[in-house]
Amino acid sequence: MQTKNIMIVGVGGQGTLLASKLLGKLLLGKGYDVKVSEVHGMSQRGGSVVTYVRYGDKVYSPVIDKGEADVIVSFEMLEAARWAEYLKKDGVIITNTQQVNPMPVITGAQEYPQNLENKLKEKGINLDALDALSLAEKAGSSKAVNIVLMGRLSKQFDFTEEEWLAAIEQSVPPKFLELNKKAFALGRDYEV
């Protein structure tokens, strides 16, 4: 099988690393060679964070170059725009519509770009945008945005829901399991 590439992008503290860990466990369990590479920005201060997940029969490098990502999962709209050039021509960006102001916006040095969703679509990007924060809150915690997005990502695979839920069980503490299962279902079943 040809190597597939998934980028998980967001802001520090949003749970991108847990999402990549969950995805890595799922893919390893399916028998793929998997390489996960975490690139931390100023994650502790709300800076940009990106994780590369590559899988296939044999993966030699953990890095994804521009134009190679089959899917980009973005936890925030500006991050979707920032990493869009890494998407393949026929790829998809799954993004949370939430806006998290970066430091230059917080300090007043810059303004948050407007109409990012429309700008990405105008570039011909296949964009699957959803309010993952609202869905996470509906599941019981705003911190479950990452699992809502994994539920959405699961629609890009032919793995069973049970296989995804098993990976969630291996990745989250038992006391948060039901909340995360609900968040996953809300993301997976979301209708545009």
C-alpha cells in the first residue's frame, strides 16, 4: 500500500498529541508501519503545534512535505489556513471553526484574518468544517474537541467504529471514556 499522510494541526493545549497517539494506536493495530512525528512550537503558550502521522506497508520518514497530506485535521481555522499548502490536490481539510487568537492578535499587533473558511473554499480546497467546540461541550467537556475531530476523521477510513472506540479506550483514562465515546459519535455523525 502507498504511504498515506495525515497532519494534525492546532494550538498548544488543544489535545493534538492525544489525537495523534490515538490515531497511531489504531493504525498500528491494523498492521500498518506507522511513523508519528511531533513538532512543537510554543505549545505551552498557545503557539502552533503540528503532528505528522504517516502509515503504509513501509514508511521511511516521519515528515510530510508540502503537497503531500491526504488529510489535514485542524483544531482551529487559522491553523487550517496556515498549513493548507501541505494538502494534496485531492485531499481534505477537516477543521474546527473555532477561532483561537494567536499572540499578535491578543497584543493588538495584528487582526485575526476574516472569512478564512470562504477563502479556503475559493482556493478549491475540499473543506469539512464543523463547530467541534459546541459538539465537545454537548458531549460534556470543551476539552473533547480532539475526539470530536477524530470522529469526523473516522469517516475518511473504512475502519469499523468498534476499532476506533478500542483505540479511544487505549488512549484515554477510564473516568473520561464515556464522555470521549460520546464526543467521537457526535463528530462521526455530524451532518453539514
